[in-house]
Amino acid sequence: MNEETEFAKQQHRQPRRISITLSFHVSEALLNRSLEEGRSLSNLCAYLIEEALIEQAQKEWQMKWVNKQEERR
């Protein structure tokens, strides 16, 4: 494998920075929660997004499982 390909693979594994716009109330709620939990605002947002994606994936898996069970009946 050449160096460029290896570098490209490593870049895909690196965390990525994004920018979003939030309402004042949402940003204040996130800031207050991050302070209460003793973590950075960025870390809290990343955690909440990841948890939401995991929860969504689990719900989708459960729906597929239920549909397969119903098809077998």
C-alpha cells in the first residue's frame, strides 16, 4: 500500500469538526448541562448526537426484527 492511500485511510478515522447554528435557548441549555456535568460543550454535543444515532439504529433494528417476525406468521 502506498503512502497516499494509507494517509487517506487515516484521515477517514479522524474526528471531524462541524459548525451548527442553534437557538439561544438550546445553546443555553447545552451550556448549562455541560457545566453541570463538568465536560466541554463540544464533548457534550458529540455525546448527545452519538447517543441519538445509536438509539435510532436500535429502533430501526427492532422494527426490522418485528417485521420479520410478522412475516413468518
